[in-house]
Amino acid sequence: MAVGDVDAQDTAAAPPWYPMSLVGRACDPSTFADGVPSPWGRLHGWDFTVALSPEWWNTEPDGRWGDWPSKVSRVEVVNETRFGLVLHVDDAWVAHVHPFPTGLDVSTLTLFKPWREALASAPILLPVAGMKSDRGDQVAVFPMHEVLSVESAAKRAHEAVQSAGKVHAALVLHATPNTERRWNDRLKSMEEGLKTTTLWRAPHTRHVVGLPATNPSLESMMERDGGLVVVPQPRALVDRLLAPAERRPGVWDVAMMEQRLSMMDLFAGADARRAFYDAWGETVPSSWTSTSALSTVNGGAWIWRYEAILTMLAEARAFGLEEQLKRCDRWLLDVSRIQARLGELRTVHAARRLGVVAAAAGVIFGSGPVQLPFVIGSVVVALTAHVVHQRRTPPSF
């Protein structure tokens, strides 16, 4: 069965965390441990239904860690999201239950002491307990809290991205250098899995660095002392299915938030997008938002917007989100236009470099009456190419 070949009524009946359009079979948690087959590989999970019973919480399950709730008498399902179920446990804890674990992003923030200490004063709510397996976090337990609705968080978009930035900034000392080859390999893997007609790679600058994953999003913001606080979420299921795990820069989180907001038609134009990135830039190292780091020629914000759209396209196909699917497809139509412009700029850049090299060679090795005209001509070529390059470079926003 091809991705998307599922009756719309069946898709609507599936829980939001179950990719019905991808797997094309009814949701049966008892089969998750064996793996649910899909065109993108098997989805391995666990029978999470046991966690809906107070008795299970009192049995000390394997893989648990931290200050696990004890003497539990009440468990209530209060929400279901793209990541799983949200439970209230004795009205003292909020438990995130992930039917399909996708890695250890959430638990590691608490269990790895250097990261926990770095985030101690950052606006992020860390889990106090959880349960994990070799496939990832199955349960993450947080102190009692209430997340804002997406609409409420969107109205405070600049606050949300600044909170994300403060979390990013807290992890600067744990950043890893530019890994553009692996980032580009991820894009290749996603393009092949989605069978898109687009192809985009970027060089990146040394100021684009990888960070421990915190996955801030508009869907996971809470309010504390009048400010917004990030509630960390696991890696997206479609991301785990389509691409290898890799540290990504903070700008990836910003691009994903930007594209979510764009789907809600909350950007009036390029100036509004620039202001959104500027709000993030106020909280992170200035080199992360420098002209060079955000230049489209170097990948800039555009390459991460592209990866965000590929992720959202995969999400739309897996979960039957028709409107999101249409908008992602329309966005990708513009990629070829940007790539054509970048192809032209590579030629212009070559002419610019050739002009500089020729002028230098003329100065060093030239002689006679042709030396000065040759040097001047080479400089003119280089300057003309530079002006054309500056004017033709696609804007960052």
C-alpha cells in the first residue's frame, strides 16, 4: 500500500500519534513490540496500555529511572499529541508516554550531569523520572504543569523563540563543530525516502554548530513567572524513520518553529520573519546570526527551512494531514528557483575569484605596456562579479 492510500475516515479515527496513513493498518498496541511494517521501515514500540493503570506504576517496571512516582492511586489521560499520550498521575506529575520510542533525547537532559547542570538556570522543564529501553524514552515524568495551547504560544512567538534561544545558549559549551557532511547526508536520506524531486546541499560556516537536542516547539511551551518555558519533546517519529540521528544547530529549531507559524499564516512578510530570527539572535552568540552564517549561499536559514519542510511533508504523509501536505508541496516548488539562482552565483563567484587571481598574477609577474591595463581589467572583472554576486544572492528572509 502506498503512503496516503488510507481512507480518510480511518485516519481520523486513529490517535494523533499513530501514523495510519503510513502503515495502513489498525492501531493495535499489542503488536508494537514486534514492529509495525511501513514503507519507511518497521516502527518498534511497546504496549503502553499498561501505563494507564495505577497498579502498573506501583510495580517498579524495568528501565525506570529517577524519582519514580510511588503509591499511585489515580492515572488520567488528559491529552494525546503527535508524540504520544499525556497523563496526570495523582495530580502531582505529568507523564509523557511514547508508544514508539525515538531515542533518548529527553532523559539524557537530566541523566547526563554536565547537561543538567548547564540547563539548571535555563527556561526548560527537565523530567524528574522516566522509563527507557534500548530504543529510547518510553515514559518521561515531569512535575505537574500545563502547556499552553498552540494558538496561545503562537501569539507569543517572539517570547517562545527567545526561550528556545536561552536554552540553546546554555548549551554553548557542549556544542560540536560543523558536521555539514552528515547534515547533508540527512537531507539526502530524507529526499530519497520521500522521493521528492528536490536536491539541496549546503556548505555552512564554522559558526553553525551542533547542539544537544532539546526539541523546543510551539506545542510544548508552558508559562512560569510570566515567561515561557520549554518542555522538551522527543525526536519526531518520521525523522527517526527517514534519517540518521545527528546533532543539529539551534537555527534548525528556529526554522521548524518558523515553518509551523507560517502554516498558521502568522508572518506578514520578510520583515516579520527577520524580526523572529532577530528575537532569537538576542539570546544566542552573535556569530550564529551573522551575515555569513545566515547567508543563503552558505545554506543560512533557507537550508534549515528546507529540512523543516521535508520533516513536515513526511509528517503530513504519515498522519494524513491533507492541507499541510498541499502547502509543503507548494513550498517545494520554489526550491528549484532558489537552486537555479545559487547555480548562477557559483559561476559569478568563480569569475570573481579568477579576476582577483589574475590581477595578483599581473602585479607579480607582468611587465611592459600591457601590465597595467591587464591588472585594471582583472580588477574590473572581479569588482563587477562581486557586485553581481551581492545583488543576486537570495535574501535570508
